[in-house]
Amino acid sequence: MSHWADAAADDEDAEESLVRAYTITQGRTASARDDLTLITVITTAAAPRDQHADRGLQPEHRLILRQCRTPVALAEVAARLNLPVAVTKILVDDLIVRGRVTARPPLAVTVGEEPDMILLQAVKDALLRL
Amino acid sequence: MPYSDSDEHQAGNPVSADTVAAPAAVKILIAGGFGVGKTTMVGSVSEIPPLHTEEQLTVAGLGVDDLDGVENKTTTTVALDFGRITVSSRLVLYLFGTPGQERFWFMWNDLVHGALGAVVLVDTRRLESSFAAIDFFESRGVPFVVGVNCFDGVRDRTVPEVRDALDLDPNVPVLMGDLRERPASRDLLLALINHLMAGRAPLPTRR
């Protein structure tokens, strides 16, 4: 069986097509979890001791692992991989299931609570430093 | 919970030493009609060049066919430009430029979730292109400020005129500025934060 990665690298149309994106996800169009958001922060976990632990990962999975050594929001992962957010969520979910990345949900800043003054002050200080 | 690096010594050590603590993220939405300067504003304050991605969003059905109790939903794809401001090692602020047209109203439900608030950009020549965003944020209780983008310093309307034309609540801050300039964009974000801190902003309702 030929792997999609074996396709001619200069085939630009194939690179852009949805077929390729959903080949990466092995046909899945939605993540099994719905708690990943644009600003969920993804961090690569410590490398597994078992050298074969990452067997079966797609090249895109490995790119995510490399990129998230420094914690980064899911939207940024998607943008840098040039993949739709929906596809990125599926790939990140795969890595969460394997314990290869951790995901930090966004702060619940607006959900029916008083504004968090400490948080707002920190944001304000950062803006004043710009 | 402290978010400044300078608070580090007070924080105790809740995280085990071998884990890199990921920062938490918050976001602010930059809304407004096409060509009003959303990406320009993101770019002028972001520490990285604006990034681009596509998000697939759920469109709730209109309910006509819901007799059998099955939710009628479809998805659509929306382009987003965004940037980042690192607040500290514990907190990162993302700025999302979001399409402001009325036909995208459905996506704002997904996007406002977890947002501190919003900046609505307006072009005085096409004020009506920002009506949909303002209506939406008002109805959802999302705190927002209005920025009038004045390219090349052209100010053909006064703040009271804009406020009047948009029928804004008197508490909603309105600022004018050339959003290609970092200070103008920063001041708009600061106005939003001050608005939130003043507690005059209505609290968003729970989803």
C-alpha cells in the first residue's frame, strides 16, 4: 500500500487538497473530544523511555511534538502546520491519548463570574510594556 | 492566582519540578467588517507576525426540522487571523481577528467562549458593517470597546457622532486612532481592560 507521503513532493494541488488533510487523520473528520479549543495550550510531554513508543505516528504528529516543546496554543499549531484547526484537533487528540502531549484548557474568564482583577492587572501591565 | 513573573516567589510550588508548566491562555476578539483593519490591528500589537488558520464551526439548524429531537447541525469553515502577546511565563494573550459580517453570526458563539472581551473596529464610511458584531456582543453580554480606524489620521467623524450613529451604551468606550500604529492598537486593548476592571461591563451569561 502506498503511503500518501510517497506522493510526488512537487504536486502542489495534492498538498492543498482536503483529501490529503483527511488522509492524515485516516478519514476522521471530528475529534473524539470536544474540549480542545483554539487557545488550549499544548505541551509535549517528556520523551517516552520506550524507543518504539512513537511507532505509528504520522509525520504531522512528529511535527506537533517538535513544535510543542515550548507550550503553544492549538490555533498556533494549526497555523504553523498549515492544517485546518479541525484536523489539528484530531492529531493533538491522538497525542493526548498516547500521553505524548498535555493540554491546558483556557482560563474560564467569562463564565458568569466577577472579573479576575489579578488577571486583568497582569494583562494591563503587559500592554503597558508594549 | 498570580500571573506576573514577579509573583513567582509567593506562589509556592504546586507543579512538580520535572514538568514544564504550560501558561494559561486568554483571548480577546477583534471584530468588524471586511477590510476595517482587524488583521492590521492584530499585527501592530502582536509579538509574532499574524498567523492564519481555518476553523470549522458548527452552525445550529433553525429548528424547523427538529421534531424528532435530533439536532440539525452543519459545519462551515471560517478563516481566522490571530496574534499573541506573552503576559508572563504563566499567561499568554491571543488576539483573534474574526469576520464581522452578519452571515457569520453563528461562529461568534464558539469564539466568544472564554474571551475576556472584544474590540469592534468600525470604518466611518461603512458604519453599518459593524452593526451585526455590536448587536451580537450586546445581546450576549460580552464586554466590548469600539475602535474607529483612522488611516492616515483622517478623522471625518467625531467620537460623539460615531457613538450616536452606532446607538452605543454611554459606558462603551470609543477610541479613534491609526491602528497601523502600535500605541493606537495598544490603547484600544487597554481601554477594554480598564472597561472590564471598572466593572461597568455587564457579565456575560453562562452558556
